[in-house]
Amino acid sequence: MTLLEFARGPGLQGALLIFSLGVAWRLVGTFLLARNRDLAQPKGTSTVKAGVRAMIIRSIPPHELEKRITFQHITGYAWHLGFFAVLLFFGPHVPFFKQFLGFGWPYLPNTAVMVLGAFTLAILVALLVRRMLHPVLKQISTFDDYLSVVLVILPLLTGFLSYSHVQPLDVRYEVLLAVHLLSVEALLVWFPFGKLMHLFYAFPSRYQVGAAMQRKGVQA
């Protein structure tokens, strides 16, 4: 079995299994957390409306903080949007999703995706360097922070190398493609166990905070 055959077969199957079971385990564990029954009389009833409002409002930094975190705010949204655009709307990726979902969708021109990918990769590298050099970020960053960023960078970088057929050190295209797939699989394996799980937690947690505060008569 070649490296590419492993990456396309057992490696991908194992990564998807770990990703699926890991995400399910984290989500079920969250919902099953013991909660004390709130016996207080509710002071607000529009909890759904308040929850949705909190999801929107808390996605935007408070005015008092905006000037201090403008760079982090804008680049954060930019790389997320760029990454998912590359993931979902790159021509070679759509057939991959189609084989699992049974349907596909229109995709962007390859040149446009390459530009988006380069932009996204540049932002991620800049954020990683900033995290390493910024005195406050350096103090509060953990192994999870660094590993998560690197594991997001690698699929973009290896994707560029394999698509453009760049062969550093005379590495064959099949090997580059296998490394690209393995980098994606590493991202899938780590996803449920690190901070990347915020993809599933971010909006539900904001909704929960808004609804809970509304019940107490406080606007989140």
C-alpha cells in the first residue's frame, strides 16, 4: 500500500470516524452536564428572542474594545470565511463531498480559490507570528492554540503545493497529494479535542447566555 492509498483509504476513514465520534462525544457530554434546577421566578419570558439577539450582538466586539482588537476582529472573520470558501467551493473538493452527501454544488474558478487561499494562508501565518511575539498573547497562549493554528495552515499550504505541482526536493505529485490528505486528516483527528470545537459551541453558547440572562431580567 502506497502513502497515497493509505491517505485515501484507511487514513481518511479513521480520521472521519474519530472526528464524528469525538464531536458527538463532546456535544452529548455538554448536554448531559449536571444543571441545578432554577427555582427562581422568571423575570423575562422572551428567551428565544433574547438568545438570538445575543448570538448576533456577541459576534461583534463591544464598542469599548473595538479599537484595541480591530486587527484581531477583522482578520479572524476574514480567515474563517476564506478557509470555508476554499474548503467548500474549490473544484476538486466538490466531488469529494458529493461522494458522501450524494449531491454537489457550483464551485468557484480555480484562480479565485487560489487567491482566497493565499489570502487566508497569509492571515493565518500573520496571526501565528503575532501570537508568538505579542507580550500578552504569548502569556495566555497554550499548546492547543499553536497546534490548532498550525493544523489549519498545513492543509492550505500542502494544497497549494499539490495543486500547483510544485515539487520541493524532487518530491513526486502523488506524495504531495498524500501529504495534503494526511494534513486534512490530522486536522479532523485533533478537531474534537481542541479549541477548534468552538465551531460547534460558539453560537449555541451565545444563545444560551442570552436566554439565561433574559430569564433573570437582564439583557445580555
